[in-house]
Amino acid sequence: MTNPPTAGDLIPEDHLREDHYRRFLKPHEHLARPFGADRFGRRAESFARFFGTPRFLVGQTVIVAAWIAVNVVAIFRWDPYPFILLNLMFSLQAAYAAPLILLAQTRQADRDKAQAEADAQHRESVAAATLDRQQTAQQGIDLLRQLIDENTHLTQQIEALTEKIHGKLVAAPG
């Protein structure tokens, strides 16, 4: 008689490894950094992420309020009303912020798409492995049924032989 199957027999070896799901993500590692892994990419990503934070918005509001206050009440007015220089600073900020944010969104969409594809591949792999396990289990069940049928047939043959032997022993002259 053979030993009972182990988890390694029922589940493909690559499903037992911890990094099974990660192997689906490996082809998309180049998307890990939205702007690239170089110094410029890291800086651009940090700026793009910083533009949407409350810290940035509060800081910008404080600077704008101080700019206006100083230029309205101070003796030295470098940007008098209608604050042309302040508007120029906003335009300059927008000229750099908008492309960085759009680039970040585009790269994030690429990462999301790659993640979705990796998830789909992983689910398909898990489904295939589950189907394989179900087929293996069904084969085991079929084998057990066959063995039970053979055992039942053998038991019936033994019972018939036992009855014959018993009948001959009882009928034999003593």
C-alpha cells in the first residue's frame, strides 16, 4: 500500500513557495518608481506627492497671506496691488506642478494596470492549481471506490469459499 499524499503531492511546488504571487509582479518591477529610479525621478516623485498634502496647502496659504500683508501695509512694497509678481510665481509653480502631477497620474495608471494584470495571472494560476487538486482528489476518490469494489468482491468470494469449506466439513463423514 502507498503512503497517503502530502501537501507537496497535491499542490504544485511553485504554489508552496511564499513568493508565488510575487513572480507575477516581477515583469512589472520597472514601474515601481513613477519617475524612474534615478535622482531626478526620486525628486520629481517627492515633489508631485508633496503638492497634494495639507502641509503644502497650509504652507502656501501662509506664504500668500504674508506676501499680501507685507505688500499692503509695509513701507517697502516689492509687489504692489494687483500682485503681478505673486501671479507670476503661481504661474511658474503651475508650470512645473501640472506636468509632474500628470506624469505621476500616468505612471500610477500604468502601475495599476500592471498590478491588475498580475492579479489576473495569479488568480488564473490559483484556479488552475485548484482544478488540478480537484482532479487529483477525484482520481483518489475513484481509486478508493475501485478498491472498495474489489474488496467487496473479494469478501464475497471469501464468504462463498468459506461456506463451501464449511459445507464440506459438515457433510464429511466423521
